[in-house]
Amino acid sequence: MLVTKNETLNGIEVSFDTKPSLKVLNALKDNGFRWHKTKCIWYAKMTPQRLEMLNGLENGIILNLYS
């Protein structure tokens, strides 16, 4: 998983080498991330909650901070 901060758009972009598990995909969707078909990335506006959720994903912890 590669997380990139897009300072220009105040966003977060997430990409994967291989297709992530359904749990990871659902966590991204549940936390407001959307799929960008052209760039093949998941993206969302940058918030402290989303950064915390991604930090958890990197450590194998599935968090839903927006429900």
C-alpha cells in the first residue's frame, strides 16, 4: 500500500501493488474514499481521521472512523 498526500488538492491518494482484500476495500469506501478509474488510485480529502484509518490499515487494523 502506497499513501501519497496530494498537497495541491488537499487530498490523500492510496494505491496497491495487487488488489486489496474485500475488508480493505470496504474500509476505504466506508471512510469516504472513492476509486479513480483513470489513475487507478483510491482518493479522498485529507482529514486527521482518514490519516489515522490509513495508519491502522498499514498495521493490519481495520478502522471505520466515519460511521
